[in-house]
Amino acid sequence: MLVYNNFSDEELTILLKQEDQIAFTEIYNRYWAEMYYHTFRMLKDEDSSKDVVQDVFSSLWLKSSSLNVNTKLSGYLYVSVRNKVLNLVAQNKVRNDYLSSVANFVSQSTTSSAFFDEQEILEIVEAEIRNLPPRMREIFEMSRKENLSHKEIAEKLNISPQTVKKQVQNALKIIKNKVPMLGSGILVMFFLR
């Protein structure tokens, strides 16, 4: 039996490209703590850091057969972690901006008819999402509910990122036209969650 912990990163990467599970386990064991520490230093949040590292290693395994590592494996992992952290920070900024805009909207609202019950709005929007064509609905939900990027959706569904972008735009148009009473400001807030 091969002793994988004696293998170099380059050897492990070659085995990983062949979808060798033991090589992946060795890479995981070798780098998990280091990647977690690096992520935690940036996020200062234990759960988010664990999630980011788990996503990086999951992605590494899922893409193992088509892996193109031009640098050292550790460098590849560091860049992957950094990119995931930047995406997470950007998502959190969008959420914080959304909360600010909702707070401003509510504080500036003077008529009771301009304010809808959040649960009511969610039910209306969810009903319209269910009425979307199946493929469009799948793409839209992956984008807005699973917070996947257009590129990630395209890879999962084996379609182009441009197709994903167009499907999301079309879904937003359909929903906006079907729910005009909500206004664009309120409608937008439900798609940035």
C-alpha cells in the first residue's frame, strides 16, 4: 500500500486529477488547518471560516479531474480561499446595503398602503417564482436562493454564463411585471437575500 503522506504536492496533484480519493484525503489533512487559520484571520468568524474552507475543498474534489494547477498546490488553495472570502465579503456588503435601503424606505414611507407585510410579499413573489418556466426557475433559484455566481451555475448546468445571466434577467422582468404593486425598490430587496 502506498504511503501518501510521503508524496509531494505535485505527486498528490497528479493523483487527484485521476480522482484518487486517498490523495484528496491527504491534501485535505495536510492543508485544512492552514487554510482554516488563513480564512479565520480574514473573517474573524469560526463558522464562516469553516464553511469557506469546506467549500474550497469540495470544489477541489468536484473539479479534480479537470484541475489545472499551474502553481504550487498550497498557492492554489490560498488563492481559492481568498477568492471565496472576497465573494463572501461582497455578499455581506450587498446584504448590509439592502438592509440600509429597506430601513430608509420604511422610515420615509408615510402611507400605510406603501408598506406591505413581509410574509405577504414573500408569498406573492414565491408564487411567481413557482410559475416561471422550469429551467428558468432552476437557474433563478440557484442564483438568488443558493447565492451561486453565474459562472458556478453555468458549470453545474453545463451552459454558458451568458445564458445564466439572461435567464436571471428574464426571470426578474417576469416577476416584476407580474407583481407591479410591489415597486422595484421592494422587489429588489427580496432578491438580494
